[in-house]
Amino acid sequence: MRFPEGVERDLLRALGAYLRAAPVSELPHSIRRFRKFRQSALRQHRDRLLEALDQDDDLRKAILEWLDESRPRLSEAELRVLSVVAERAEGWEEQIQGAAAPSPETPPTESAFEAAGSAAPERDHKAEVRKLRAELRATAREHGSSTAALTRQLEELRGRAEAAESAARREVAAAAGAKQAQERELRRLQRVADKAADERDRARAETKVLRRQVKEDARRAEAWEQAQAAGRDAGDPKNAGVGDGIEAGRKRSAARPRPRRPMSAPPGLLEDDPATLAQWLSEPGVHLLVDGYNVAKQEGAFKALSTEDQRARTVDEVARLIRRHGVLATVVFDGAEVAPGISRRRRGPVKVEYSRPPESGDDHLVAWLASWPPEPVVVATSDKELQELCRKLGATIATSEQLLAALR
């Protein structure tokens, strides 16, 4: 489109001011290179500039916003021609062409376009619209500033909340850790207390067993002294004579210990019942005599262990049993299977004895039983031959299986 010379000059001057003020990124690519051109140089490229202004709606909108917001330092004629061309309201071409012809009433020094534009009421209305738009954009900017402030405040509050939540989690974790530490300490103290209680009960049981053993040793010594005294009386010449027959016979009969007798099973129980063994071990003065290897090598016992561990396990289990019942116990092992250097001392309340080759373990057990005072003795073995020998010596027979059941 062609414009009158005066209008075109004002339009190019205003358009050049916009090109210099607008950011490069907002300019169309086709006219970016004219941004730094002088006014005289722009006239040489008027066709490219007017073509861009005619075809690019975004360029015209940007020019109108620039006019409303920036208040550029242009003459009224330049501002109005650029505004009319950019806005392109109805009848804008007639306004441009009419502005080119000077009015008879217009002084020679006054711009013809300015005079024509000032008489148009529609132009005032559009100016008011642009003013309202500018106010709307200002309000939007203020709203944006308020929104940004609120956003910053919200982020600050969110950060404080997250910090408080993190501190709370740390405090909860610290409290949980302290509670766990207290619980661990309580469990440790409970274990110490339980262990002390076990040691106390074990010591009491051993003391009870040792007291009974001392009493039995005292009774054995007293019986031996009586037998010795009876023998001395029988051999004294002063006791020879008429009264020696009946009176000496009565003394020897009184001094001779009465034979040991096997205990019978309690009413309603069989002899091989584990409850029968428990009842026998509760009898006063009873002694438990154990055939060690015969018990250890039974099915379900300890034969999977080494020989040394079999002995240790058997003694430990018997010790637990006699602590419950408060009785004495002796465990006999065949000494031929004991390696040199193995301790033969007492293990707690249980007395451990070993045969010495060529004596077998069974022979040692029978000899021990024959030398023991005539008090109740329970022999634990499943060896039939050994059972028969011990039964002839008045022992009460319990099987190894019966003892193992009691140990469990």
C-alpha cells in the first residue's frame, strides 16, 4: 500500500523508533536487520518495512502495546499515524488518505494529519480503549507481583514446615533409639539376674547334695567303726567263756549291716516307667549309679558325639537330674576308652569314676555297689547281664531309656 509522502515520512520515523526500542526477539526476522538503521537509510527499505507491517498481525499488536506502555518521544502526528496503521480500525485507509490533503482552515505550520485526526471522535474512543488496556496490563503486573510475593511466602512457609517435620522425625528417631537402648539394657540386666538366680539354685542344690553325702559318709564311718568294735569284742580273751555263745552271737548279728533290698514300683506304675524312676529318686538316702557309656550310646542319646563329648554330656545331664531331686549320683565309665590326661575329678555334684585296665567298667560298677552301705541304690543300665549282677546285690534297676526319658 502506498501512503502520502508526509504520512509515510511520519510512519517510517515512528516505525524506526519502535525498531530501536523493541527487543530483537520480538521483531520479525525479515526486518530485524533494520533495527540500527538511521532514518534516511530506512526510507530505502520502505517496501520491506511496510510489507511486514501490512502482513504481520503480531507486529502490529506489539506496536500498539509499545505505544500504550512506553509513551515514546514522538510527535503527535507520528504517534497517531503509527497507531492508526497498526490498529487498522474500520475506515483507517480513508483517515490516512484524508490526512494527506491540507484543510483550508488549517494553518500552514500545522500537520494536516494532526488536524484530521483531532476531529475524529472514534479516535478518542480508541485512545480510551488503549488507556483501559494499559491500566489492565498495569493491574495484571501488580497482580503478578502480588502473586510472586505470595508464592515466595508460600515457599518460605513450606520450607519451614519441612524443616520442622525433619526435626520432628529426628527427635522421634532419637527417642526410639533411646527406648531401644533401654530395652536392650533391661534385657541384659534380666539375663544377668536370671543367670545369678540359676547359679544360686545350683549352689543350693549342690550344697544339699554335699550335705547328704557328708551324712552318708558319716553313717558309713559309724557302721565301719561298729563292725570293727564287734570284731575286737569277739577276739578279746575276756569275752571267752560260757556267755560267749549267745551274747557274742547277738552282738555280731546286731553289728552286721542289714542287706540292701530293691525298691518296688509305686502303685499303678510299671518298673520301666519314667515316673517310677522319679519316685525312686525321691526316696531318702537313695543313690543313683549310672553305667555311663551304656546310657550315652543309646538311640536318641549322645552316640553321634565324640567319646569325650559323650562323657561330658552324660555327666551334665545327670547333674541336672539330681539337682532337681536332691540326691547323690556316681557315673562309671570304662577307663580303657579314656585318653591319658583326661581329668578324673568330680564334676559338680556328680562323682565320676573310671575303671583301670584290666578291670572293665561293668566290673568296677559291681565292685562299687558291693562296697556301698546297704542303702537304696538305683542302677541305670540296659545291659542285661549287668542288671542281673546288680539285682543280686539288692540294687533297684532302671533302664538307660528310662533314665534318658527322665533327663528330657
